[in-house]
Amino acid sequence: METLIILLVGVLTSVAIYLLLSRNLVRVILGTAILSHAVHLLILSMGGLKQGTVPLLGEESGSYVDALPQALILTAIVISFAVTAFILVLAYRAYQELGTDDLNEMRGVNDE
């Protein structure tokens, strides 16, 4: 199961890098979103699956599970969603102003 997760992280990372190297602004934004999800999955898989119960007061148990990695990943997912939504709004506004989503045309300088 662990090798499957690592393989999925590798596939997500390669797709994200492919999208990041594109000239289309929307593809670049989707690439950053996919890359953040790959990193979240990698960090969550590095935490491992632990057996135990919830750490509640008054209960007697042999082992407890630390919920901190899941809480941190959930916070990171919410933050990356908010940043992606903000960047999509900026890209939409740039498209309205410039009429294109091609990054080379958005630069405004002809190199050739």
C-alpha cells in the first residue's frame, strides 16, 4: 500500500511539473494546485498509519494516536485552496484586461 501511495505522489508531481512548464496561465495555476496536493499526500504518508485510540481524558488505553499531522495537513489544504482561488481570480482579471492567458504575451515585451 505504501508503494502505491509513493507512486501516486510521483505521478502527481510529474503531472504538476508538466503543467507548470506550460505557457497557459490556467495550466500553471492547476499545476501548483496539483503539486500542493502531492506534497500533502507525501507528508501524510510519511506520518504512517498508527493503531490506537483517541487521546481523551478519563479513558484508560495502552496507546494513543497523535492527530497533529492530520490537523496540519487539513490546515494546509484549506490554505492552498484559498490561495488557488485567489490566483484564479487574479488570472481572470488579467484575462479581462489583456485578452490573453498566454504568459509570453502577458509579458508585453517582444524578445524576437
